[in-house]
Amino acid sequence: MTGEAHVARNYAPLDVTIAGGEGAWVTDADGRRYLDMLAGYSALNFGHRNPEIVRAAMDQLQRVTLTSRAFRSDALEPFAAALAELAGKDLVLPMNTGAEAVETGIKVARAWGYRVKGIPDGRAKVVVAAGNFHGRTTTIVSFSDDPEARDGFGPFTPGFVTVPFGDADALAAAIDDDTAAVLIEPIQGEAGIVVPPDGYLRRVREITSERNVLFVADEIQSGLGRTGHTFACDREGVVPDLYLLGKALGGGVVPVSAVVGDEAVLGVLGPGQHGSTFGGNPLAAAVGHAVVDMLATGTWQERARQLGAHLDALLQALVGHGVTEVRTVGLWAGIDIDPAVGTGREVTERLASRGVLAKDTHGQTIRFAPPLTIRATELDWAVEQLQLVLAG
């Protein structure tokens, strides 16, 4: 196989070249199989080439794939209706990528702040959390504290105020008359599966409601079954004003994202004020609709809860044996590696040599986020390989 001489070096992939995939497994160009414990950062919640999703895509491929939003398509409205019902909201604004959903959510929040709340033009603020990861566009890295994502890409977009993640009092203190929204991840994924204190999301909802501020939940990684709930906010019975969705919404087949909210918020946008050539295209709508229908049964969420409890028990047994801490929510785990064993990157490289694919973050943490199709015995095997790697 050829190398990567012509691919821009904005990633540093492991030395694995994937040529095929099915369910929780992928195959490299030489025919070696690997258990995928990353699932495309949760974009593959339902596994590689899930039959239901592929069938929906193939059916739509035989009909029409793109019209642009200059015209209606017979796939978009049914998808939007199904997703709105799943989220308990009125409207769906379809986009393509997670970063586009975040950018759209920021625009909607600012428009709402000016047109509904009455914030003077040009003064709207959005409160965000330290350690966040919402994407890598220039506006989004403006409120990132990750130097790799931020340094050397200014000047930055103003209008963001950062507070510690999980600190509701600090969040409340940061809100003033010019605050339009609070934008947070219910669980910080890229930071290493960082879970806020119990009750934090309820306090965020109470504070934003009391102060007439929108609560915008970035559920692009955490949503759509990953945590054992449809949305991570469901863990505390909280409903935000806007859901930002992506990754798993495209079923690992096409990029699909969406901003979902009620008429009182999303209704502030009019024709020409936001758009996307590919957003809501018929192929994406058909795939997204299949994903929503699968989630509507509740079986995937239950599977994530049960398998997640199994994974957590396996991983907790490694604490003190090359692992310093484990954080598990549903089928999603952050595993802090003892520096005496090696870096997170070194551990993922050793895992890959044993047939397990995972991803490191922030130096000493590796993440497990396998497809929800994985079996308990496959989780057993993956953790056994991690145990062997840690033992040297």
C-alpha cells in the first residue's frame, strides 16, 4: 500500500490501514482483523455497515441523492418529524458535520438574544466550559483552551466567556444581561470522558431558565445512545433549549448533523439567514431517519447500559495495575494510564499490535467507545489485551 505523501498532516494516525469493516470489526489492507473500540468517535454507534442503515442508504441511492434546499425533497420532512419527536422538540435544522451544528447553534443563540431577549446588537455573549471540545473552526477554537487547536490561528472571534466545567456557581456568576446562551457538553468526550458532578446539569437548566438564557447542549459525541440514554442530558432528566447532534446521526455512512429546538428558539431564523448546499439532502435524510427509527425502540440505549456496566467492572479491576482512574458512562470509558507504563499513545500502539483499536487524548488517557453492536465476550477480550499491554 502507498503511504500518506499527499495527505495533509493534520492527523497522526496509528500505523493501521483499514480496508473493510463489519459490525465491531475492521480489516486492514493485509487482511488482519481488529476490534474497533473507538467507533469513529461515536459516529459508528451502530457498527460498521449496519444492515438497516445501509439498506436505507441503498434504497435512497436508487432514487435521488441531492436536490439542495432550493427545492423540497420527500425524504427531509419525514426525517425532521421523526427526529423532532425523538427529542421532544418542534423544529430540526439539518446540517452536515458536528462543527457546522455548533456554528449553527451559536448563530441561533445570538439571533435569539438580539431578536427575542433584546440584547443590544453586537454584544451577545455565550458562556462555555473549560476543557471543551466543540470542533476546530476558527470561531470554535476561539473559545478552546487546547493549545494545539488554538495557537497560531488567531485573530479570534469575541463573545465567549469560559468557566470551569462542572461548577454551576461559576457559571451563574458569569451570566449577565448580555448573555444569550450557555453552551456545554453534558459529558466532555475529547477531554477524556469527564463527567460533571451529580446535579450539575439540573442546576444549569435552573440557572438558564431563571436568567432567561438558552441552554445549548452539544450532544454530538454523547448523544444518540452512547451513554445508555437517547441523550446524555436524559441522565438528569434535563431538556435543553437546543440539542446539537451529529456523528451517530449519519450511521457511519454519510455526514449528518442537526440543531433541534422549539419554534420559540429555532424559529428566529428566516430564509437566507443560514443554509448549506448539502444540509438535509435526501441521502442524509434517509440515513438519519433510519438511525432515529432504531433509537425510537429504546433497545440500543438499554444495550449500552448493560454492556457499559460490564465494561466498567472489567476496567475498574485494572485500577492500581497500570491504570490510575476509570470514568465510564454507558458504553463510553476514559482510562487514565499510569505514566510508569507509558503514554496514552504508546498504549494505543501496543493495543493495535494486539488487534484492538483505541485512541489516546491529553497524554495519559485512552478512550473506549466501541460500537453498540459489540458483544460482552468481545469486551472481555479487548480488556484482556489492555491488561496484557499494561503488564508489559
